[in-house]
Amino acid sequence: MKALALDIGGTHISCAIVDDRRMLATENISADSAQSLRSMLPLLANTLRNLMNRVSTSPTDCAGVAIAFPGIIDTRSGRILSTLKKYEDAPSLDLTAWSQTEFGLPLRIENDARMALLGERHSGAAVDHSDIVMMTLGTGIGGAAMIEGKLLRGVHAQAGSLGGHLPVAFEGRLCSCGNIGCAEAEAAGWSMPLVARAWPGFESSTLAQTAEINFRLLFEQAAQGDTVAVGLRDRCLNVWAANAVAQVHAYDPEVVLLGGGVMSSAAVIVPYVEAYVHRHAWTPWGKPAIRAAQLGNDAALLGAVPLLSEVA
């Protein structure tokens, strides 16, 4: 089965033609989530057509269009319900009609972390498992859960997808979602620089000498012994690990997958989270596996075929 796939992110949109477990053609487009998604649709349609031409594929060869989007999605109606300040016009769009007009194809749209989970279960780190939690660690913290082989969605379409907004510090920082002390507010790409600049001794740290504080720099400087970086890194590890325990208790998975851009430091992160979860999670049946996701930036795109194949 072939599919047209889009993974819509805050700074770029990945476009692809996928064939079951293979990426046939891909192209990334620069984007700005502060702008309208409607204005991007003609470019997305043209890019998908160019990719089809590149691999001698037509819409009639494809099962449909699958879109991964960073928000609360009702896949049953094909609508974006909430964007949390990203592409704020998106809930007003009828993307199903757009897909029919542009390609004559049905459309499925899903939260990006759920799509990534589908991809990892279909052809990545969770093949042959039916009870899975996915944590995506990057600019934000995404979440998804699968129970007995079915994505958890809920009556309001947000079940399992707000894992990064489980509180880990009830007197913590204000989150963009309005809650206090969410894992995302305490240890995500957007919040970590704020935490760093408030850290005691930050001014004397090597982190203070750079215009952009990100996780790559944080882990590099921690490995070189910068004491502020070590403290911040360990704090992030504890936040992610505590968040993983919360999701193990909530969803009872066999496997917890850790994905996202932060996982370039997987050799540090996975053993730490694994030890913490195995020490603190109440799982009398045994120990859930803690694994790095395998598919990287392709995970959500490779979730297109299983999403289009999904039986309600």
C-alpha cells in the first residue's frame, strides 16, 4: 500500500510518499507555525505531486493522504480541534475536502506522537507489541498510548496525547497549556532555556556564553563537567523519568518508547529512565521495556499506512 504523508511541525513540514515500511521519496519545507496553515496548502499539494512524479506514482496508486499534526485531533471527523498556538487557523480548515479536491483521495489526520507510535509499532522499535507508550522529547513533549493494539483516543480525542502535560511539580512553572508544573514546562526545548537562566550560578556557566541554549549543548557541556550543565541535565533526566513512571501507571504498557530530537543523547537518557522506572513504577507483573525509538524523523511518516489501514 502506498500513501501520501505529511508531518507538520513548528519549523518545517515533511512531505513523503511511503510504501508500507519504506520511504519512497521525501522533501522538507520550511514553515513557521505562527503563520496560517491555509497559506501552506498549495505548496504542500505541489510538493506531493512533485514527489509522485519523482517515483512514477499517481494518486490512483495511493490509499490516501495521512497527516501528522502537533495538536488535539479528532481523527473520526478529520478535524483539528486545538493547536495550542501553532497554525491557529487549522481548526477552521476542511482538510478532508482539500485532499479530495487536490488528489481525489480520502484523508486521515492524527496527532503527531500517535502517528509516530503507529510507525514504530509497524516497522520500528515496538513491532510485535500491543501495549505501548510513546514519549517524544523535543521542543515540546508529546505523548501517545496504545492499549491492546488500539490507539487510545477518548471521547474528546485527547486521551493519551497529553503525556507531556502530566504535572511533575505542583508548585512548578506555568505551562503554555495553562497547567502548573507540566513535564513540558519543566524540561522541554522551549522551557529548558528559561529554567537554565534561573539556575544558580548560570552566569558563570559555559551555557551563558551562547545565544541559543538547546539540549545538544546542554548534554555536551555536562559531559565536559560544567557543573550548571550537569545539574540541569540531571534535572531534565529526572523530569522525563518521573513522567515515564506516571504514564506507566496510567496506561500499563509493555514498552515505553523515547523519541524526538533529544534522543541524540539516547546513550545517557535510556539507561537513566530505565533504572528510574524499574525502581519506582508499581508493576507487579514485571518491568516494562524502555527503548529508544528507531525511526527518528521518519516515524510519523511511516505511521501513514497503518493509520490509513486502521479498523475502527
